[in-house]
Amino acid sequence: MNDPHDLELRLLVDAIYQRYHYDFRHYAMVSLRRRMAAATARFGAKTLSELQGRILREPALFAQLLDYLTVQVSEMFRDPAYFLALRREVLPRLQTFPSFKIWVAGCSNGEEAYSLAILLQEAGLLPRAMIYATDINATSLERARAGVFPLARMADFSAAYQRAGGQAPFSDYYTANYGNALMDKALRKAIVFADHSLATDSVFAEVQFVSCRNVLIYFDRALQDRALGLFRDALPVGGFLGIGSRESVRFSAHAAAFREVAGPERIYQRVRD
């Protein structure tokens, strides 16, 4: 017998899809349960059904709910070994192109995109690059576009940057003012932040590198396969894909399209499949 709470949850995400065209129907149920329990408490609803009724009638409330439904936790140079592997395995290949594009899928507040921009800057590649950073949360995209982060976070970002092979004082990449840090203008100009859904949208450009880390773990198998199919189609043969440390392409429907180039860091290269 189906759990009544799970039925309520499925009705809620289906209602969100019908009303707002955001598709969470193939997000992992364990994650959805946890996030919606927090949202129900936050918005003072007694049940998911009550929360559903309010969301359908209050678009402003749905905008707030997106912060619970989407991944908001990120850091600059998260998992420094990943960025060391990019320096070793990916940047030498990108250096062979007169220009190239990078897609950061599920960019949240922009930490990953700015980290990659700094990496390219230090390799002398930023003037050749266009970084597309996408997410479905409009509020997150606005924060990312502004390039402003709490100054209190800079110490942790700086430590991770140094472990990732940083070549300069991290403070060279931002300006501190009134408790905030504004990322350098050259970094902000290199990134285009845009709305894109891995659940419903198609490929929008050919890119040489896709970085989508710690996003697939929130999807069920069908949506993971859909997202990996988009990355496969976006990458030419020889292009690179980076995913999270707890994610893999090995058992996906698109495993044959990728070969592992840095196993522990989850970096793959597109091959003919």
C-alpha cells in the first residue's frame, strides 16, 4: 500500500508542474521528503496538502519554496582535488582551442562558476572562455549574477583555493566592502547566468566542458539519465564532463559515451559511442 505522505508529496510536485512548469517529479524521494518537511514547518502548514493549496494560490510563496526544492549549498573550490585534476587533465586540452565554452549546470549561487573562472584566469585562458552557468532558481541566479558573497566566507574559500593549487592571494579576486566581497569584474564578465532545467529543457549550445557536481544525487535514475544525455549531446568527442564525488556515469544509459580520465575526481571525457 502506498504511503499517504508519499502520495501527498507526489500530488504536490505534480501540482507544481501543472501550475508553474517546474518539474520535480523525478527528484529522489528521500531528498524531497526531507526538504518538504522543512518547508512545511517553515511556512506553518500542518500538512503537505495544506501547503499545496497555498502554493497554488500564492506565486510569491512558491518562489520561496524553490529555495527548499533546489540545491543551495555550495562553496568555492569545493573538493580541491577536483580542481587540481582540472589543471592537470582538462586545462591543457582547452588551451588548444582559440575559444571554448563551459557549462556549469545547477550553478546555485555561482560559487562553482567563479571558481572555474579563477582557474582559467590563472591559466591565461579566461579571455578565450565563455562560461554558461545555469539553474532553475531565479533568486539564486540573481545572487550569482551580482557576484557578492559574505566576507565571512572568504577565509574558507581561500583555504580551499590554496589546496586547489591557487597561484595568488585569494583576495586578488574580490573587493571587500561593508562585510561583503564583490568578485572581480573580469570574472563576472566571463560568466553568463541563465535559467535552464535539466528536467525539461534541451541542450542550448555545444561546449567543451560540463561541470555538474552534486546535482545528480538529488535525481532519480530516469532524470539522471536525462541529464547525462544532455551533457553527452552538448559535448563534442574529446570534451570533458565533471560530476560530484558521490556520482558516476558507470551505470547510466550513457556510460558508453564517456571514458574515465580522473576516477577519484569523477572527470570523464566524451568518446564515440
